[in-house]
Amino acid sequence: MATEPTVHVVDDDVAVRNALGMLLHAAQYPCRQYASASDFLDAYEPGTPGCLVLDLHMPGVDGLGLQELLASREIELPIIFLTGHANVPDAVRAMQGGAVDFMEKPFNSDRLLERVKQALQRDAENRARSRQDAVVHARRKRLTPREAEILDLILQGKASKVIAIELGISERTVELHRSRILRKLGVRNASELMRLLLPQDRSP
């Protein structure tokens, strides 16, 4: 499986594909071109890094349709939309679906390259977060049922004394469980625990 981030260009207009290909190669971005959404889906290996430069209006599955298909398959590939016929509802739908940008043709080359840079950075961050989530999930599975119960109460912001009362155990026992929880999750204190497990702002 290729590991080098690749810009996937999907556009039914061969002249546009070639122009984008030359621009991206000149900027030293690996690039692959596809004439349709189905061609892309047939060739793309899920899990490989990169981004999409995607035409909005195409025969068969259009750009928005491909965006929705990828979302349904839980493929978080950042998308830059291009269109020769922009309208507000399509732009809103694309951006609500997580698109990096929605650009009209003819596009500005500098702006497009900047958006490609942003899209690849977003993809790298998404993949790093997914790897971290997998590590956290594996560590949480090492907790005993009682430790998992106490962890949930800690994440609710409850002090050891309160947890002890709720569970009918001693505060000392809670502290022992807390110590084991921190060790198993690979953190040093409650602050690191909160940063590791509580949802963070993941807006683009």
C-alpha cells in the first residue's frame, strides 16, 4: 500500500484533469487522475493518505454523491470541490459535508495549491488522531470493570471522596484504583487523563 500522500483529481473534462495534473506535478505533489467517481472508487485503496480535487458536476455519480459515498464508508479523505456552475445550496451542502473548499472554474492556481496543502495537512492530522484513538481504545480494554466504573466517574469531574460514597467503598480504595487507571492508560495525572479521553474541538 502506498504511503506517500497523493492528490486524486476526479473530473470528466480531460483538459481540466491535465491542467490540474501539470500544476500539481510542478508543485511536486504526487497526483492521480480519474474521469469519473466510479473510476476513482475502483482504484482507491481505503486507508491511503491524500486528498481529493473533485468536480461537482459529472455524469453518473457527481461530486456531492461521491462525498456522501465516502462518508458512508467512513473514509475521511479531505475534498476540494471545483465547479463551473456554482450555486449556494451545493456549496452549503459540500461545506457541511466537511469540504476544505468550494472553488469556481477557472480556478486560481495559487489558491488551489494552498488548499491542497491544507487538505493534506488535515488528512495527516486525521490519521494521527485515528492512531491515537486506537491506542487509547486498546489501553481502556485493559481496565477491570471496577476501574472502568471509577474512570467514568473521574471523567464526570467527581472527587475521590464523592466516588467512594457513591460506590460504597473507602476513599483509599478509590485512590488505589485511580493510580492503577493512570498507569494503565499511560498518563501521569488527572489533567493528562482528561486531555487524553475527553472529546476535543475537532472542527476543521
